[in-house]
Amino acid sequence: MAKKLTLFGLIGITMAFFGTVRSVPTLAATGWTQIIYMLIAAVLFALPIALMSAELSTGFPEEGGPAVWVNKALGEKWSFVTSWLLWAQMFFGMVMVASTVGVLFGYVINVPDLSSNNFFIFAVILISYWGVTILNLKFDMVKIAGSWGSIIGVYIPFFFLVGLGVAYLIKNGINPEGYLANFKASNLLPDLSDLGSLAYLSGIIFIFAGVEISSVHANNIENPKRNYPIAVIASVILLVVFNLIAGLTVSNGVPMGKMELSNITQPYMIFAQDLGIPSIFVNIISAMILIGVLVQLSAWVLGPSKSMIKVAEDGNLPPFFQKRNSKGIPISFVMIQAIVISLVSVMYIVVPDVNSAFLVITITTTILYCIVYLLIAISAIRLRYKMPEMNRPFRLGKGNGLMWFVVIMTVLSVLITIGVSLIPPSILPASFSTGYVIYQVVATVVMVGIALVIYKFKKPSWKKSE
């Protein structure tokens, strides 16, 4: 019998999944408002989705997660759309992640100007993603990288970021040129006179995207009815606290209007210079984060593809998508995603600057995730009535009232997120505003539309014979 997870074990797993330094500049760019934004993201978005997913995961423990839940509630068509969107969001998400490789590499080799060169970033995205793709076709990179990638690339850099930020604060106090200068109570609230600033909320909510993943462990924890909600709430609180400490210290160090969203090295450099730390420290930290990013890219090359090939073999996609190489790797999916990611990365040439491109792509990823969460919320309440007798080791309330409350909160938070995501970010030139809205709408409609069209025309012959 498998050993049960402890309460603290699940908290550790959840924290490990969401641990990252990449999102800190997006958070820090909102100054004092990040406190409210993080609370909104945690209370209205992360907690409801995590608790809802826990009930679904314990009630339907089959492998497949969201696609299984949606299938039970809404049928195969929307289950396929769910699987497709969880794969498609990666096209945009991985471009965003890969873009940081070029920024970091510039600092590793002591040429920081490269971090704002659109063409260099574009070239590095292509080289790094195709590089890890080819390596994954040849070797088991997840096994080779192991857990050391997270330790080197996430935990150690995060520790130093917070430590240096606090040391900078102790030495200098509030920086009069930083994002935290001239505090007023009104600074805590979003500036509604600048609606474009609300786009940052979408980027901050992205910090919690994938929160349903931890629910796969709900069946494996001791006393899930008591311990799972405690673990989720504790994890979210810790994530809010750690991210805010990092975000506020970075807000204090970086001069107002100078935040580089895709450049996590920027605050290290500012802190190191002010505290008299040799510049080689910044090179080393950049190299460590770079390793972490490459390991993460490597893990994502095969993960979603392995999920999608099961969907394909169930008859939802033509035989072309069901091809595997001699090592069992879903070669068609791996190559298709590499090609599409290459096309999406052209955004770094089309959009005027690296900052804008990074935020635009982050928002696209968040919108696609939101549609998945909308389907999960609808499924959660529908299954309460469709399968009322289903054993749910973790259940939200005795009746259906609490589930309705959580579902309504999720739907509202998702609709609000999509709404603010369609407001052109204030960092974009005015001439790009209309094009931004058209891009986000078209990207979303196309991604959902492709799935619906494929499902409509699927054939019985597509199903792989046993």
C-alpha cells in the first residue's frame, strides 16, 4: 500500500509546483497595488479552483484530471476542447518562458543590452526550444535533470532575491525613485483612470494558473476531508506572502517606469551594485536561473504531448497525430508544438518591445487557462446533480450551497480576468491598442474553434485499434 502524504508533504509539493522567480517583475511593476492584486488572485481565483478541483479529483481519480471531469459532466466534445486548450496554452506559455533565456544569456555573457533586443530574443527562443526538443527526442532529459534543476534555478535564486531585497531596504529605506515611493492609501487600489494598468492583474493571476494540478494528490493525503483544504489554504497563503515579499522588495529597488518584465536579473544587478557585491554574482545567478528555465522547458516538451497522444489514440485526432518514434515519444505532437511555438515567437518581432511582447503573451496564456476553468466550474456543479451518489472523499459542504458559492466565485473571477485581459495594456503604444484586442480575440477563438472543428469531423476510423 502506497504511503499517504502528510499535510506538510502536500504543502511542500504545492509550493514546489508554483515556485518561480519569473513572475516577480510583473508583480513588482504594479507597486503597492500588488497587495490587492495578489489577494484577488488568491481568494477569488486560486482557492475556489483548488477546492473545486479537490472534490472532482477525489471523486473521479482516473488519470486525465480536468478532461475526465468535463467528460463526465459535459461529454466528449467539451472534454476534447479541455485537453486541446491545456495543450494549446503551452504554445504561448513556452514562448514566454523561452524569452527569458535570451535575457538571462545576455547577463551571463556580460552583454545586458541584448535583453532588450527583439531579434536576439526571437533567435534565442528558436534555438533554445528546438534545442531542448531535439535533446528530448534523444535522451530522457527529465531523468537527467531530476530535481536539481528546481533547486539551482528556482529555490536558491528566490532565496537570494528576497535576502538582497531586504538588505537593500534595511540600508536605504524606501527608494524615492522606486515603485513604492510617496505611499498613499489610494496606491493600494487599482488606478481606474488608467484601465490599461488592469492588464497586469491577468499576468498576476497567471502565477496561480495550473492550481488544479495539486488536486491529483487529494486522494493520497491522510484524512483528505480535513487536511486537503488546510493544505490548499496554507499553500496559497504562503505563496501570497513569499511572492509579496519578493515583489515589494523588487518594487522598491527598480526605478519607477524602468521595470523589465522578462528580466528577472535586473533587480539582482541593482541590489548587487548598491550593496557592493561583485558583478560576477549577477552572472552566476543569471546562469543558475537560465539552467532552471531550460529544465522547465525540457519538462514541458514531452509532458503535454504525452497527454494529447492518449486523446488522439481514443479517436479524437487523425492517425497522423498518433505517431510515436522508437522510444515511444509522440513525435507528431512534439514537432507540431515546436513549429507553432516558433510561429508564436514572431510576436517578439511584431510587438515594439520585449516588455510588451512578454505581457501580451502572458495574457493570452491566462485567457486560454480561464476557459478551461470555466468548463471545470460548470462540470463541478453539474456533477453534483448528475451523479449525486458518487463517493467524494473530499466534499465541499453537505448540501450543494457551498459548491454553488465556489462555482459562482470561479465564474465571476474568470469573466473578470478575461475582461481585464482584453483591455490594451498601458505599456503598449496607442497605435497597437486595436490590434491587441483583435489579436487576443482571434487567438482565443481560433484555439477553441480548431478543437470544435476537429471534433465535428472526427471519424470512427481514427480510433487506434488495440
